[in-house]
Amino acid sequence: MKSIANSLVRFLFVVIGIVMISAFLGMTMYQIDISFTSYFQNLKKLVILLVNPSEIIVYKDIYRIKYPGPYPSPFEKNYSLFPMFWEYYLYSIKIFMAALVTAIFAGIFLTYFTSFLPKRVVQVLSRILSFLEALPDIFVIFVVQFFIIWFYKKTEILLFPIAGAFEKVYFVPIIVLSLLPTLFFYKVSLFMTMEEYQKQYAEFAVSKGVRPNLLFLKHIFRNSVIGITSHSKAIIWLMLSNLIILERIFNIYGLTKYILNYKQIEIIAFSLIMFYIPIFLILLISKLVIQRSTGREVMI
């Protein structure tokens, strides 16, 4: 219960931080008005609208709106945030979650088979992973697009659609988004499992003839998972930054597109909070499951 309470307190602080930063952005987005009065007007507006998100109004042309006060003019063309928001939101969430699951399972799968290789081969693989992990996100995205276009020109076969627009594309964005996180997770997982293999209990199990796959699944990976999960936030931050770039380059009509199309502080704050909720739940559930299965405290 204490662990859950601490996580909920951290969640509350993140939400408060999003609201406060969004209120600050409101002083510079439409017109420069940096003052405590303007900030607290934006803060008040955000709190009222976030408590009642159904009252959020989307303005079609935000930069042509006259601002007599903290609220936009009601005479401009506008419509409710819902239900259009859910289409953009769910599209981004599906891509993000599918890429996260792909990265985790691919990392575990690669670690499992690599753990049976000679130490010299593992060391070479670690160096290669360090090099690949250092590649810029945007470079990987462009390489994938270039390869699909090049293959299409050579064979006239379009492997997968590479531009989203109003047509929902999933396969390529999910694969591209999961590439670097997979390498990162694989590198961390491999390092942690190799450390476990050097401990006395692993050497003793090998001397007793315990099967390698049983040793890995029942002991090695179970004990190294705590160290692996401590890097989960870094993986998620990497994916979030990649998702923003991905949606722009692939012309995906996801949450990034929605925020950039309608630059209103209430939309920014609500979108970020809604995106953070499933990430928080995944981290919390993972933490509780790992603590229950290992009996050790996990810091996520």
C-alpha cells in the first residue's frame, strides 16, 4: 500500500507540473504577456477545464482569435474536444503501446539466445549495440523510408505505406518506433544477465548440471529483471521523443498532429495528462508484479 501511495503522489506531482508548465506556455503562445496576473488566469482556466474536459472548446483558427481576456471569443467557429480527440489519441496510443511491447519481447528474446553464446561473441555484440544505440533517431526513420522507396523503385512492390495522413498506418511506425528501444533494452538486459551469470549461485547451478534454459528463465532473468526495470523510464522517454519525430515525418494524424494543429493550453495539458495515464499504469503494475514475484523493492 505504501508503494502504491508513493506512486500516486508522484503521479499527482507530474499532473501538477504539466498544468503549471501549460499555464506558463499560455503567456507566450498567443501574445507575449509575461505577468503573474496572466499566469494565474491561465492556471485558473486550466483547472476549471481539466476538471470538466467536456467543456473544452477547440477553435479552428486559433491565431485569428481576438483575445479580450483569458478566454477566446465565443463568436469564432469552434467545436467540442470530444469525440474527435479520441481518434487522434487512440491512434498514437496504439502505436506507442504496440512498439513498447515489441521492444520488450524482442529484447528478451534476443537476450535469451545471446546468453548461450561464447563470452567473446557477447563482448563483440555489446560493442555493436553501443554503436547502433548511438545512431540518431531521425537517421533510423529516414533509412527505413529510403529503403521502402528504393525497394519500390526496383521492384514496383510497395512493402508498406510510408505516409499516414488520414489513412491509418500501423506496421511501419510500430517497427520503426521499436527499433532503438529494442536495442537499448537488449543492451541493458544483456549486461544485467551477464552479471548474474558471474555470481556464485549461477556457477554452482551450472556445475550441478542445471539446464541452461531453465537456469536463465527461472533464476538469471528473474534476478536481473529488477536492474532492467530501473531503466524503464529511459526507454519510455526515448520512445516518446521518437514518437513526436515519427508522427511528423510519417505524416501521421496522431496526438502530436492534434496538439500542433490546435495550439491551446487546455488541449496541450489534457493531451499530455491523458498520454501519461497509461504509461503510469504500466509502470505501476510492472512494479507491483515484480515486487510480488521477487520479494524485492523496485525503483521505477
